[in-house]
Amino acid sequence: MKKEFGLVLLALFFLSLNAITGAYAVEGDKKQIQKEETNVDKTINLLSEEMDVSGDGKVDTIEINGVQYEEDSSFLKEMILLIKGSNGQIYTAELDSGFDPILKFDDLNHDGIMDIYITIPTGSSGGIAHHFLYTLKDFILTDIGVPDSLMITSEFQNNYKASITIDNTGQTYNFNLISKKKDYDQLGLFVKGKLNEPRELMIDPYSSLKPVIVKDELYGLKGIQQISGAYHADSIAFVESKWFYENGKWNLLDTKVINRDKKAKKSK
């Protein structure tokens, strides 16, 4: 009898334990669901401006909205251009991820209507950013695009020298890097003035691409690209380029290479 009573108590104990475990499991599931619900991506408004970008003489509302990588993060993993047209329609375009977007209005394609120019910093070294250019003329959202970075060929040379050639123009510039001798020798880049092995310089895409007046009081874009040596912080020069939109494309007007210390020497 005692044995049977003990078995009954043991069975009741395991039943109670299962009930408690089940209750905790249900509670845990509820908390997990609540956590997932609070982590659902939320779109936040980053910028909102009013401007006539369609050409009908009425203002449109231009917004940039984004989704944070995580709560309280300044990095936006998604960004969207949203335009509420004066005609009651909504137009959208996907943008890249990044930080703190910048919104400007300039007539960069010279059709008499303000275009939408967006810059999105990436937060990477060198200040590299994404750039977007749109027009909503006649309520048709069109991606005009921006000019590609200059194509630049580069190389280190013996006796602590280097050269670059801007492929777009064929211009070649030479640099004397003797001031960096100690650093380069420690890195093994040169041995007794001789280049240890063939090596290119580091050529960045645009760190800056801004609307400026470039021709006949009309706006274009001025880009700046950094040229670095053995590592990214080893800045050697900057290359400026000016662009003008005409006949449906970006045309290169001018380039200028500036050494960190002085103007680079241009080859004849």
C-alpha cells in the first residue's frame, strides 16, 4: 500500500513539474513574440521638403525615409525617395544604405525644372558617398544618374616616385615622394630606393560630388577623388573633375590634380 501511495505521489510530482515547465514555455513564447514585434523594421522620415519638381507650377513634397539597422542607430540599412506629387500621385525610388542623407534642388539637366539631388555618406574612410539625381518632369520619375568617377591608372616608380594617368583625358602627372622615404622603407615598399615589386596607388571614387556653376552660368557637378599611397591615410593628391550635362549625357569639362604639398607636375 505504501509503495502504491509513493508511486501516486511521484506521478503527481511529475505532472506538476510538466505543468510548470509548460507555463514557463508559454510565457517564454509570449516574450519572444513581443520581442519580435518590437523589432519589426520601422520606416522613419529623415527629410521632407517642398519644391516644384514636376514643372506644373505647384509644390510637390519630397521625402527621404529610411529603416534603421537597429534601434537608436544612425546607420540606415534602407532608404527610399518618396515624392507626393501635386497631382495626388506618389512616386518612389530605392536608394542605398548609409548615414544622414543630404537633399538639394538644382536644375542640372537644364530643362528649366528643379532636379532632385541626393547625397548619402557611407561612413567609410575617405568620406565616400553615394549620389543620386532624379527628375519628375511632367510627373515622370526619371533617374538621370551622375557621372562615373574618373578612370585613373597609377604606379609607384623607383627612387620614391609615382605617376598617374587620367584615362579620360590621357594626361599624366608625376609625384616626388621622397618625403615619405622613411615610412616606405619601413614598410618594405622600397629597398635602397628601388621598388620592391610593382604596385599601384589607391584611387578612391568620389569623396565629394557637388552641384556648382561650371558653364555659362549653368550648373554642373564638381567631383573630388583622393589618391593614396601605401595605405589609405597616406594621402598623396586629389583629383578634381568638372562635368556638364548636355545632349542626354555627362560631359567632362576639366580636370585638375593637386598634390598634398604642391601642385603635381604634369608630363608634357
